[in-house]
Amino acid sequence: MADAASGETTLCSERFGSGTARSCCAAADGSLQWEGGDWPWWRIFQAFTPKPEGQEGRREGSPMAASPPVSGLKAVLLPQGFPDSVSPDYLPYQLWDSVQAFASSLSSALATHAVMLGLGVGNAEASLAAATTTWLVRDSTGMLGRIVFAWWKGSKLDCNVKQWRLFADILNDAAMFLEIAAPTLPFCFTVTVSTSNLAKCIVSVAGGATRAALTVHQARRNNMADVSAKDGSQETLVNLAGLLFSLVMLPLVSGCPSFSLGCFFLLTGLHIYANYRAVRALVMETLNESRLQLVLKHFLQRGEILDTTSANQMEPLWTGFWPSLSLSLGVPLHDLISSVSELQQLVEGHQEPYLLSWNQSRNKVQVVLSHVAGPEAVLRAATHGLLLGALKEDGPLPRELEELRNRVRAGREKDSQAIVRETYRVLDKLFPRFLEGLQATGWKTEKHQLEVDEWRATWPLSPEKKDL
């Protein structure tokens, strides 16, 4: 009786990550009897370790008793602790990203086949020296392009990760199309493949930088290295599958250029669609200019804050590079003033750690930041600039802003600075509620993805200056 009772008593329990907990009871012979449960993924390889003789039938509930293939794949391809160790949008993004990588791998095989054909592979009359020269020119052009693009746009890639991610993949498709078309243009083959490689190097910079930014977003347990490594494993597996499929596909299309081109366009369509779905699945919790404008517009019109999922679904992906309002944060002070009176006009009427100038006719807002301006001050300055842009748009606004919009529409350009001073006071009332609403709906306001230049300035402030 005692033995039977002891066999039913739970001695301890365990679980792996967010898996189902399983309990352990004492067996009649004094050994431990584990009940079935989620099998620890990290112990997959122990299942294949030879067991000592006589232990094959022992501990049937042991986690080493079975090796579920799905659990094994999870251990190999997903970060440890999945799904709790990554962001909620990790799985849908990675699934669509794998689809686009597979389509891109097949398109790349078709493009490489075309380049090899253009270089004269298989042609006895082709010149080795000419092929080598073409390849060197192609590579050097790409290297220079990589350096120039990283200098030109490197600091801006974080601000519009989704748009640059989509841009990189579309540009990659365009580059592969040039490679496929290159053999039909023998008189400018070198220029064509060099241009294609230049585009691919730009893709490499933009794609690698945005992938790093997405890794920071997806990693939730200070596990960026693990997330990045598993992403590399997923990509390698997809590329391997694409390679094997290419070995079957290329002999079928090599003798028919029109069929090859048709396959390329089909794969390109799949590639762009999968990329769009992958980028659309992302739910970024920090504010860039596009998301801030959407959230602010909704707040001004309805008095509510858009949650992170809704704002990300509404964020423009194709037009995000060209906002209607030109907002520049962190501009040099000497660009805005040329006299003492102009400085006094900018400083007058507020104690915020930024100065703002608004050109109504060009719908351009320039913001000078103080050297003490932190993330919250930058967020307020950006909100201030976007609020001024809202005065030139249609739609309902709070009463005090509606009065200012009527003044803007009256067309008196000289009232711009007076309107700016009025909006400082309006923001004193609106911004605390706006900021509190952002934090309550899951937005991370302690950091942002706004494009901010490095210029900082100091100017005379009143003793009542607010503490940041």
C-alpha cells in the first residue's frame, strides 16, 4: 500500500522554456518515473547516444525515450527559449523571409547561368583575359559602390528599416534581371554586369544593416547572437534547398531563353510578394517619423492612441521615403539665424530644449536641439514639427489647433513664428497626455528611430527651464 501511495505522489516537476511542465513520481523500485511532456529540444542529440546494455526499456517516460522530428528542427533552426525569447512577430516574419529567400536563390541561379554564358563558358573562342578583365571591373565597381552607399545612407537605414528592406530586395531583383539580359547585349556586357554588381553591393549593405536592426528588435532576452545565428541557419537551409532545386531547373531552361525569362519573372513576383508580407508582419515598438505621424494624426482626430499593431499595419511601405512634411532634427543653429533678433524670436515664449523654425510655403520644419535634449525632448520636438504639418492638412483637430489652422489658411506667411509660439503652449497641454498614451499602449518612448543629425547648440534659457 505504501509503495502504491508513493508511486502516485509527485516528488518534483520541471519544464523547458515555455513548454508544458511534467511531474516526477517515485516508482515501486525506487527509481524516478517522469510523465510524458514536451521534450527538451537541446537534448536532441542525446537520443542518438548508445545506451548501456540493460537500460533500453528503462524509464519509458524519460525525455530521452523519443526524438520528435519537429522538436529537433526547432532546436536546430529556432533560438533557444522560442517563442518567449523572441518578439511575437518573429515566426510570421521568418516564414515569409524563408519563402522570399528560396525564390531569390532560384532567380540567382538563372542570373548566374546567364553571366557564365556571357563570359564565354563553353565557348572555345572566348578569351580568358577578356573574361578575367570583365570580372575584375565588375568586382571593383561593386566594392566602390558598397563604400559610397554606406557613407551616404548608412546612418539613415535604422529610421526606415521596413522600407529599406523592401527596397533592397526589389533592387536585387533588378540586378538579376540585368544579369539575365547581359548576354543579349554583348556590345556592353561589361557595363551591364558591373552595374548589376554595383546594385547587388548596395543590396548587401542595405540588407545586412536592416537585418541587424531587425535582430535587435526580435531578440528579447539579450540573445541577439543566438537570433542572428539561427537566422543564418534558416537561410543556409533554404539556400541549400534552392541549390538542389536549381540543379533540376537549369537543364530544363538552359536551351530556351524565353522559358528562362518567364521563370525569372514568376520567381520575381513571388519574391516581391513574400518580401512585402514579411515586412508587413513586423510590429516595431519604437517610433520613426511615419509611425509617429500616424499615431499623432489619430490622436488629434479621435483623442486615442493607435496601438503598435494597428500603426504598423497602416505604415506606408512604398511612399515612406517621401513624406509630405520635410522634418529635419538636429540642424545647425547658424542655418536658422543671422542676427540677435532672429535668435530672440526663436527663444521667445518657451523653455523647451529645442528651437523650431517653420517655413509654411515649403512645408519645411527645422529643429535645433540643445545639448541637454534627451530622447523625450527629441520625441516632443518631432511631435511639434508634425503637429505644424497637420495644420496644413484636412481633418478634424482640437479647437485650439483649428483656430491656428484657420490662420495658416489665411495665407499670412509672416505669422509663422507667432503660430509656432502658440503651438509650444498647445503642446504643453497635449504632449503629456500623448506621451502617457504612447507608454500605455506599448510604445517604447525611451528610445526612437527618428532621423537626428549630430548638431547641438546652447542658447540663453529662462531660469524656469524644465528638467528633462
